[in-house]
Amino acid sequence: MLVTLDEAIALIKSGKFLHIAGDEALLDRLPEGNWIGGTTAFFMASGGGVFTKEKLYVDEFDFAEEMKVAAYGKYNVFQLVEDCYENGLNVIIMPYGSEVVSKYSKEAPEVEELLLHPTIGWVSGLDLNGDGEAKAYDGTTGKSYTDKAVVMFLKLPEGKAAQINLINIFEDDKADPVITFPESSLSVESCLVDGQELNFADYIDKKGIDSGMPLVADYNGVYLNISIKGIENGRVDLYAPVIKNIEYRFAARVEDYEKEFLARVNAASSVRPVLCCNCIINYLNGNLEGKKIPPFLGPVTFGEVAYQLLNQTLVYCEIV
């Protein structure tokens, strides 16, 4: 729910377990309490998609019995699997452009223990004019970070479990050749196309591929996206890393982004998410300003976490 600064302060003082998203200037004014937060000025609210620096988005985790918060740098971020509750939910926020995001994005797919502990979250950002800094906030200490991940660990009642799902409008184009990469990386020069080594930027150019279409990998029937950030001097920069030896194809073209996204959202509208994060690319390409997509309300993000880092995806969690 979108609230004023005073309303957010009142919720914190009530002792509730909270997840808060908003502009840096507002988050900096919040008192210490049982909350974590991250910077963004874009939200999917009950009234529709909105950009605002005047309000904060707050989720109340009233389903949890206990909570604790920790901050992690790039060298120890995966310690979270040791620190979490046996039956719980981990909510992680990482600042855009930080080394901890790079570390997490490259190595999370290889951390098998992570799959045993439901982990959802997002990459905090800034407004698209570049004002301010991307930060993650530990409300229990009042500290904010540009270089650390903040994780809230929530203990669930006996008999309850966290279930994480995603909405992704893309599937791989089966007519396209398979692309693999020799290393896991956020910045790519070489690739293998049907086994032939090529410069990835040249391949995209010569094939006339729309760089707005992500690479897609099929993980046992679940499609995960790798979105292109930019192409320059023979190098392709990505919002999430390609993983070594994983087979990718470019996504099949989506003719009407807005129509397809809203159709997928409507098909899942019976769920009851306790937390939802929607990618900024969906917000922009899906023309979501002013659009209502209940029940998928929450921050618009610069990367989404459903165990591992994702792009162009809506992720959400239910307690079942």
C-alpha cells in the first residue's frame, strides 16, 4: 500500500514487520524499527502504476512469528543460507550497480542450498534521470548501504510455507540457434552459436536481432530472461549474467507487449501475494503507468530475485 511518510512512521512505531520502498529522501527520514527497504520511485499501487517521490510503498508481514535482519557484502552474501530460519522466507534487497549484485547474480544458480530456502527480493534503483543513489536499508540499525545486500529473515508458523512464483511473457524461439557462453558474465564478447565461436555483438547486428528481446533459458519448463543493457565496441552488457554452458535462445517476438503482459497477469489474478516485485522494463514496455494489475502490487524494480537474479519478470510470494 502507498502511504505518506507520517503513516509509514506510525507503522514502524507499532512494531510491525515491514518491507518499505521509496525515494531515498523519504527512506532516510524513517526511524529505526522492524523493517528493511530499498530505493525506487516507481510503484504498482491499487490506483495503478505510478511514479512518485512523495509516498512510500509498505508491505506488512503479519504472517511471520519472528524476524531478524542482516547485511552482507560480496564476499559473504551466500551466508544467508546459514543464517535463515529452517521454515522461513528470506527477503533480499541489493543496490543496483553494486558488486554484491554482480556476485549474487553470477553465483546464485550454483548455490544448491539456496533452493532449499525460499528467497525473494529485488534490486533497488533510482529515478531514470539518474538522481540520487541506489540503496538498501536495514531499518533495525538505521543504516543504509550502496554496496551491501540487506536481508530480512521471516520465521513462518508451523504448517505454513512460502511459495515463490513468477510471471514472464517470454519464451525461447525454437527456430533460433542455441547460444552458449564460455564464462558466466555480465559483459560478453564471445559466444558459441550452434558450436561456432562468434562475437556476440556482431551476431546480434548481422542477424538484425531486436536487442529489446531478452535471451531466454529453459530451466525445466520455467523460462528465465537475460536482458540486454547495451552494446558498445564489440561488447554486450547485460542486466543479469549469462551462465557458463547454459543453452540460450533469443525470445520469440512479442507483438503487443502490453496486451500479453496484462493477459498473463489476469490469468494469475486469483493468487494472494504477500510480496510482489515487477521489473522496470515491464513497467515501461507494458505502458503500466496508470494501469491496475491487482493483486500484483509493490515496487517497480531494477532486477528481481526468485532464488536467483532475473530480468523483465514479475515475481511474487504466497504463504500457503
